[in-house]
Amino acid sequence: MIDSLPGLTVLVSSFDAFYDSWHPFFHFFRKYWPDCPFQIRLMTNHFRLDEGLVRELALGDDRGWADNLIEALKHIDTEYVVYIQEDQFIPRPVNTAQFLDDFKYCVDHQVHALSYRAFGSLEPGYDETLHPRFGVIGRDSKHRTKADPCIWRTDTLRQMLKPGETAWDFLTTGSDRCRDLYFLRYHRQEESTIDYLAGSAIRRGMWRPEGMQMCRDAGIQVQPSYRCVSRRTRGLVAALKKKYTRWASQRDMKSNPNRLVPLNQMLANDGF
């Protein structure tokens, strides 16, 4: 089937300051989607990767979430992308045949985006009669856009982005830009072809306990280990941890600003 479909790129949004999350993210990606048939590009700034399946998309100095993504899409030549962030760890197997079926549906029906973030019948205006696994997001929904895993038509994502925006801005204001576009999402998270750790593995720059526990359970030693773990994202202790994490990250980055990260070798050592 894949030969009859347009090109698709798995685009992992990241930047150099989060390089400690790259090995864990791709460990789970390769574990749970070992037969992914698409090219995989990881957004970086100045860091490079060793030769292998995962290839960097080096964008230069960090411009912020939207501007980095706008620049990255200039280098994507496929009609579709799967957008995913480096802290959205995949916790269960991806059914490639089902993924291809759903992707083909998007192509055949000119869908602009298929979100793997499920809201289902709890979302006002949601039409769940379209398909057994996914439905149409209501025109007036406040949840039409999110920086969560999603199949996008590349041109649609490009047109949706606004320079200077953060991912949080995109979540809160992006829905107004796509009221008349054909956006779908899955009915229930357990039916979503690509699932991911709820709430992400990193929050406000610090590891969430759930993300760190996934790493520990998988026997992954996160390196470097300067990023603090925090159960709370606000308060004095959280603020001190965040300040320390930022200081340690900046110190580490300055020590080797153009480093080669042996990510593919790490994955090979994991058995992938």
C-alpha cells in the first residue's frame, strides 16, 4: 500500500537544550514502532547526529517553537508529516497496517490533519459517526490545534504557523485559523494508532515523574543528568529546580556547542 501513498516524514520537534531526551524518546519509538516505513528527521540547532536511521535537521540558532518549525518545514519535501515532540514518549505498539489505513483515508478524503489526541464525544460539536476510530472536530471547537502527535498535510501546517508563537500560543489561538479546514481526531485515546505519555515526559523544563519512571523501567540511564525531576511545576522548590536545570543546561551547552550526539549508536546498543 505504501507505494500508492504520497510521501510522509516523521518530524520530531526538538532543540539542542533537550538533547538528553533524544535517546529515551527514540528508544521507545524504535521499541514500539520498529517497522516504521518513513524517513525520520529530528530538529536540532547546531548538534549533529551520527550516521543511521534518525537524521538531524540542523536549523542553526534557536528561534523559538514556531519559527524553528517554519524553518524545518522548508526542508521537508513530502506532502505529509507526522508531527511529534521529543518528550511525547510512545508507551505501546504502533500498528503500522492501521496507521497506513488511516493515512490513506486522510489522502483519499483530503483531510488537513488527523490528531492522535482524543477527546471524543466529550467535545462539543464532535461528529463520531464518520469512522470507527476517528471523527470530525467541530468547527467551533477550542481544541482544533494542539502541539500533540498529528498527521498534517505539510502545506496546512506551514500555513497554520505564526512567527513568534510558542506551542502554548498555538494551542490557545490556533483554532481560530482553521475553522473551515477538515480536521479529525480519534474517538478514544486507547484507539489512537500513535499513543503517547499523557502530559508529556518533561514539563516546564523538568522531568515529570512519569517520564523518568518510563526511563527507569526501560533501563535507560538519562545522560546528561542535570535536568531535575519535579512533581510540582509551581512553588519555590519547583522554581529553584527550574533555575538549576536552566543553569546546568546552559553550562553543558557552552562546553561543547557543536557536539556530535551518537544517538544511532545508542539505539544500536539498545538492540534496535
